[in-house]
Amino acid sequence: MFLVIIRRCCLEPYARSALSRRPQPFDSDQFIYELKIDGFRALAHIDSGEVHLISRNGNEFHGFTDLATWIAKHLRVDSAVLDGEIACVDEAGRPIFRDLLFRRRQCVFIAFDILFLNGKDLRTLPLIDRKAALKRLLQEAFRFANPVPRSCRSRRTVAV
């Protein structure tokens, strides 16, 4: 069973719901359901062909220079900030955190939100619109974290 992250679609930018565990399955069309990726949360700052992967604490991930270089080479934008997760995935596409810790596999960046694009602040747009813009931007070489379809939602959910 997967842990699912729920993000409210219609909240103001960066407003967050408190974490909670629910005894009953939760379902609502006012929320987006996403799989939790076991990796390092990161912002990919792209500017003029350079990429910096930044942690939640504001520190740069220096150990992922190959990944940053790959993103810079394959993402064709002047500037952007992508929110995502650095992960190592197995052949079936499942994240393997232990492989990430010990760099046993090639790392990937799994994007799930776009905050800025070519100088434009997208944070005021609804989350679903930002996800659509992100999906249009990414090529096949990138991994995009699609929302979980209603038919696949699990009982174990966490609201964030």
C-alpha cells in the first residue's frame, strides 16, 4: 500500500492544512491526491542554462551535479523553479530510498509543481493549472508526478 499525499486545490498559495490521520477513507474532489516519493525534496532553480538543486532548508545539493547538468541540458527554458523530489527508482519506477542514500542507481528528478517560468510567478495560479503547465513543459525524458486517479486512492492518506 502506498502513502498518498493530499494537497488542496483551491487554497491560497502556500496555505497548508494540518497533518492528520483519518480513521475512515477520505475522498473529495476539492483535493489532489499524489503518491509520496521516497527521496529528497528539492527545488530545481533553472537560470540561463544552469541548474541548482536546493533543499527545503535552503542548502544546495552539491552531490547531484550530474543530475543538475542533465536537467540543464534537457529542459529548454530561460528560467524556472520546479518543485520536486530527487529519487532513485527501480526498473518498475518505484523509488528506493536506500539506493538514493548510497547512490546505487542513477538519480532522477520527479517534478510535481512549477512555481516560476521564464520570469513569471505562477504561484498565484491554482495548483491544477500549474500542474498542467508543468506537464506541457516536460519532455518524455522527465518524470512528472501525476495526481492519483480516483480508482487508485488508498485508505492511508495524509493531508498537507
